[in-house]
Amino acid sequence: MDVIPLSLVIVFCIACSAFFSSTETAFTTVNRLRMKSLAESGEKKAARVLRLTDDYDKLLSTILIGNNLVNIVATSLATVLFEKLIHGPSAVTVSTGVMTITVLIFGEITPKSLAKQNSESYCMATASLLHGLIVLFTPLNFLFMQWNRLVNRLSHHKDENKTTSEDLMTLVDEAQNDGGINEENGELIRSAIEFEDLEANDILTPRVDLTAVRTTVTMEELGKVFVNCTFSRVLVYEDTIDNIVGMIHEKDYFAGSSRGLTTIRPLIKKVIYVSGSTKISKLLRLIQQSKTHMAVVVDEFGGTEGIVTLEDILEQLVGEIWDEHDVVENDFEKIDDHTYLIAGNANLEDFFDQFELPFDEDEYESFTVGGWVMEELGHIPEPGDHFVYRGCDVYVMAVEKRHATQIRLILPPEEEEKEDD
């Protein structure tokens, strides 16, 4: 074969090598979620890309077979070409050097870099051609697939290609950093991912903060409770708060008063009872089915541990919901660069996250900062109590009903933090 035809065939092989290399990178880096979205909107090319990636082993096998074939052919022909141009033993050495550089630059690095930048459009443009090559290489693909299965059996390979909640969190972070979603949408998605892991214990209002009345309370006394507590619903118990029998809505009370009711019993509505380990996703469905807005959380002995409202559940998705009667509270109030005032009812995990302290949920039984303070002190907290935790000074500032309602946290200087790390 003459020099010019040989050169043209080699150039063609390099071009094919660039095609296979770029295709491998494009299909490896393409966003499947984006492809799925385009396919659902009626984009046929995106649907073809999805079908190819669903059988990625066969696709990769086809690409590797094609890439190796054209590289071997190009290298062999280049050796023949340089033997024609350079007569002598140095022809093979020159051919190897030239082809190595050429394949690396034009057959690997450049096409892969371009394909990574335009993976979506590249995949849709080449999907049809790749499908034809998969059909063409079917016999070879079959042999390699059987070999792959044999290797997997010998190595006891287990499929670990499962998407976890941590993987989803990482995807959200990447999308937010890339500007695909804003911060508010990112927080909403993270809340939705974490929603399934939360239990009633994590969000309940504890029994010490409940407003409840006995079944024997008069209508007049109940009216005073509604005026003073600003809640629209009040719990009703018989004998003890561990025996909650229902609740009364404010509008039902005023409707009953206008009808001249003298007892509260006709106004009592049933509530549902759940354990503290009930997932809030399940609790939400129970509240919807029972057509109520409140659930009583009971402990292992059947006593009242607290309550969870529909608003409490929704706040886990959309953040704090304030109405005109709520007093806006800041759980973490910054005094200076090293001093903070912390609310006793602040979530313990949020507290550790806020100040980047290591947190082990199995280390503490408490869910609030006030409970954590009691565990650390080993006794009922009193104003002025102090302890040191990982270099941080913690002072009890206020106590109510034997519970720390406010603490002062003094962070260590930065040099001490680095030494502790």
C-alpha cells in the first residue's frame, strides 16, 4: 500500500479512537437524572441514551472493543508506514514514539476533555451509532459478558450500586454549588431527605410544657385557660395528665358557650396515641386519616411523654412556622465572637452542628440542650452551675421547673481549638 492511502487509514483510525474515547467519557459523566427528565418530556434521543446506560456493561464492552481494534490497526499500519519512510531498525522506535504521542493527544486527552464538557449533547448525538455498534459486536460482547460473570462469581462480587441518603445529600450540595438550585430549595430538599429518619421523640413538645385541664373543669375556668395560653387547642385529662382523654378546640368552646353548655364533656374530641419511636412520616399519615391535628406521645409505661402537632411535622419540611401569637425565639444568640446564649429547648444535634462539635447520638439520651446539661452535670441544674466540655465553658443562666432554660457557651480561643484537634 502506498504512503498516502496508509496515512489516510491511520488518520481514520485515530479519528475512530477519538470517537470511542470521547464516548466512554461522555456516557460515564452524563447526568442520568437530567436524561430521565428530558426523556419524560418526550425527547427520544434522551430515552435512547437511558436505554444504553441501563445496560452499561454491554455499552462499555462495545466501546473498549472498538477502541482497542482501531488503536491496534493504527499502530500496525504506522509501523509499516515508517518502514517505508525510514529504512532501518529505527523505524519501529520512531513509529512507537509518534503513535504514542498522537494517540494520547488526539485519541485520548483532547476528545475526552471535550466530551466531559458537553456530555449531554454528545451522548444524544452518538446514541444511535453506538446502538448499531452494539448490534455489530454482539458475538464478541456475549463472550466478554460470560467472562465477566465468571470473574464476578470467582470474586464473590456483590452489587453495591445503591443510592443512599448521604449520596442524595451530596448531589444536592453539588447542585447548589453549581448554581442549579438556590439555597432555599436546597434546604427544602435536604429536609425532605431527612424527614424519613425523624421520630416523634425528635420533635415532640414535652409534658412539662403542655397546657391541659381536668374533665371536671367548668366552662368559665376553661375560658380563662384559653385567654391566658393563646393556644387554639387544650388537652383534657382525667385524674392525671398521664391519662389524656382528648382535647377541646377554642371555636368549639365558644360555640358551646353560646348554646349555654354547662359541662365540657360534649366538647371533647378524641386524639390519637403513638409511641416515641413512630416515624413522623407514618405519624403524618395517621393524623391525616384520623382528621385531627394532634397526637399524644406515650412512653413505655403508657404515661404521657408529650404531644406532636401537625404544625410540628410540617416545620421539619419548611422550617419554623410563626403565627401572630407566637413569640419569636432565637435558639442561638451571639454575644461576641466566642460567647453565645443558648435556649434550653434547642435541639441537641443542631447545637453540636452549630458549633462543629463531634456528636454521637448514642452517647446521650437527651434531645435538648437542657437535657444534655443535666446529663453533664449529673444533678438538677441550678443558676450558676458550670462545666467544661471539649474546651468550651458552659454556664447555666436560667432554670425553670428544674430544667435549664438558658445557658451561656464560651468557645475556646482558636489556638486552643487547633491544639485540641
